[in-house]
Amino acid sequence: MHQTVRLDLLGLADTDDDELLRLGGQLRRSLQELDVLDIRSGRSTDHVSEGAKSSELIASGSVVVAAAPLVLRQVLLLADTWLQNRPVRGIKVEMEGRVIELSDATVAERTRLIDEFLAPREGSTESQSEERSADQS
């Protein structure tokens, strides 16, 4: 079983699409160091005009990661650490319709935010593991 999380870089006022694509590539390469199942550029949710060569557009600065639920914490912590000293104002994180933004809060606040964001997911993973253990007994 795996979960998919979308990470969207939030650029500064003077950040252009090329820079967001470059930064998204850097983040993607960093995330490949983790034990993730799949990682790819995010697709744009904007309407594609008729006559476009592709029906899907790559969203500038967007990365989609599929990983086991226990690896998601590592993904978010790495993204939060990567964010430091980068020319972006934050990272919007979306999973199962829930959204948080990692930005200029303190390290403790961002860690608490990640903990609360993942708590429902990790809780359901633990209960599923307990159910499987009980079934095997």
C-alpha cells in the first residue's frame, strides 16, 4: 500500500516558470535518495488550450511522490529541509484533499504541522497493522 503526495513550490514575486522547473528538478533529485516508489513532475490542473501538442502540461515546480505511509514523514522532512535557503516562499503539500504549507514558520512549528498532517494517515496504518496481526493470531 502506498500514498501519493503532491509538493508545489511557491515562488517569490520575481520567480519565473523556468526557475520553478529547475528548482522542482533539484527537489525531485533530492527526494530520489529516499525509499520512494515513484517520483515525477506534477501535471498542471489548468485547462489545456485546443491545438496544444500534449493534453497534459507539466506544472512548474510541482513534484508528485508515491511512497509507503511510513516514508511520507521522511519525504516531508526532507522537503522542509530542502526549502531552507532556496528562492521560494514555501511548499504547498497536498494529500487526499488535505493541504498544508511549509513556509517561514519556525522549525518547531513546521515539525508540529507535519506531525498533525500525517497523524490521521499514520493512525490508520497502525490500526491496519494491528488488524492484520490480530487476524494472523
